[in-house]
Amino acid sequence: GAVVSQHPSWVICKSGTSVKIECRSLDFQATTMFWYRQFPKQSLMLMATSNEGSKATYEQGVEKDKFLINHASLTLSTLTVTSAHPEDSSFYICSARPSGGYNEQFFGPGTRLTVL
Amino acid sequence: AQTVTQSQPEMSVQEAETVTLSCTYDTSESDYYLFWYKQPPSRQMILVIRQEAYKQQNATENRFSVNFQKAAKSFSLKISDSQLGDAAMYFCAYTYSNSGYALNFGKGTSLLVTP
């Protein structure tokens, strides 16, 4: 149990285009999902917290107009990188926290984004 | 601000030996949780062990155990009988209820296991 999927697993796009990454909790409902970014040889940095049915909370320094997050259901959150640039190339990881006050979160396998 | 510090960028251990990875954290919260995650080359985050701050007893999971020193704000991970499959990045992480349980990660320790 507690499986989280991400799609796509990798994507290459041209500079200026938008890319959508999906995060799904497959066997549980997740009121809260988190989006992290990991640059090569670095740690995971929290980008935003996504709560079902409400606006995401972004960390300081993360542009909310550039990284659009939608959490329309209890099993799906999406991250859209708008007008992507080469500096947005990174590994994006989502995690989902089961509903019901559970304090553990389960991670997706990540999405590698390369912007040319 | 809550911070997590891992002072060992790299560690090496021989197969079957024991290694300890260090982690310290800073917080003013009373209700918090600490985790060790493993990230192998696949980059899938794998939970190794967790510790609730209110529990005095150190958590153990098979070959993995922690030394939780609450007053010193220290949370080290001990890996016993190291195996080749233990080679990975290890991240110490902290969370608390008022953050919505978002994780704050340390910079990580790269563990090399030699035959």
C-alpha cells in the first residue's frame, strides 16, 4: 500500500514552453501533497504545500505564477512549470500525506525535467 | 527557523561493519518528528526510520537504529552489518505539526559500502 505515482518520469522541452507533472496517490486519499525540487548532488527543497480544494502555499523564493499547482481531488495534484527556462531543469519530487491526521508522507518516483 | 544539519558529506564503511551517520537539528517546537530517508541511484525516497520527539525510546528497524538525544538536538543513524545495498544518499529530515508536516531535509550524506 501507500503508492504514489508521478507522470511523466522524465520530460525534455524547449525553452518557453509549459510542462505539467502529475502526482497521484494510488491507494489512499491525500488531503495534502508536497512538491520538492532537487538539483544535482543537492538535497530536496520544499517548493509548495498543496491542500485539496484550496490554494497552494509556496515557500519563500518560489514563484507561484511560474509553478502552478492544482490539487483538485484527494488523489491528484499537478505541477505546471510555465514558460520553462534552462534553470528550471531539475528533479521534481512529489509526496502525499494520507488524510486523517497521519504525519508520514509517501514519495513519488520523481520527474526529471530538462529544458533546452 | 528550523534547520537540519548533516556534517558528513561522505562516509565509507566496509561490508558487515557498523557506521553512524550524524544529524543535528534546531527547533523551538515541542511536537515534532524526525526521519532518516535513503535515496539510492534510482532517486526514489525510501523511509528508513522515524522517531517521534515525545518518545524517549530510540527507534529501531532491523539493522537500523537511531540515537535520539533530545536535549542536544541530535539524531544519528546507526547501520549495523552494512550491506552493499545500503550504499545510497541518506537524508535526515524534520517535520512538525504546524508546518502541515512538510519535511525539512539536511544536505545528505553519501554512504559508500566497500566489499
